[in-house]
Amino acid sequence: MKKVYYLKTCDTCRRILKELNLSSEFILQDIKKDSITTAQLDEMKTLAGSYEALFSKRAQLYKKMDLKHQDLAKKDYKYYILDHYTFLKRPVIIIEDSIFIGNAKKTVEAIKEALNN
């Protein structure tokens, strides 16, 4: 499977997608318009190893809700990601059995390498 979870209104997501120039084999899912399902999140968690790895601590709601000072458990990360799309670290790109999370330069380079193999 080749899939991208992204936010259409996010400049960084759009820049990365343009830079990667993904083939039509990829399914693009705008997480604001088409919410993440529990099954999709569980699949991402299986590949990523944890819900926390998928959770964005840079989301404005994270700061607004003062989650930094709370002791979040696995179920909390899952709950918040399913509750509001901004809590998913993005983009999330799945290429077969590999998952790439976020917009760090080394992540984008790893995606490029995976696409060239």
C-alpha cells in the first residue's frame, strides 16, 4: 500500500508532496476533509511502534490545552489524534511496510530513498 495522510491547507505538507512528486499509485487522504478512522490509526501505530510517535506536540491545541503538563498515556495519544486532526504529526507517508512521519529533512530524504528503491 502507498498512502499519504496530509493536510491540504498545510504549506509544509504541500511543499513536501510537490518535492516528492508522488506517482498516481499513492492514495492521498486530506485528514481535515476525510477523518482518520480507528483502523487507519491502529495500522499507523503498528508500523510506527506507538501512538506517541504519531502525535504532534507542535499542534496549537497541544499548547492551548496545556497537554505538555499532563501525563499522557497511550490511550490519550490515540484519543487526541482521533478527536482532532491537528494532533497527527504530518505528513504520514506509508510505502508498503514502511512509515515516514513528519516533515524533518532527514525524514523527507528517507522517503526519497525509499521511492528510488
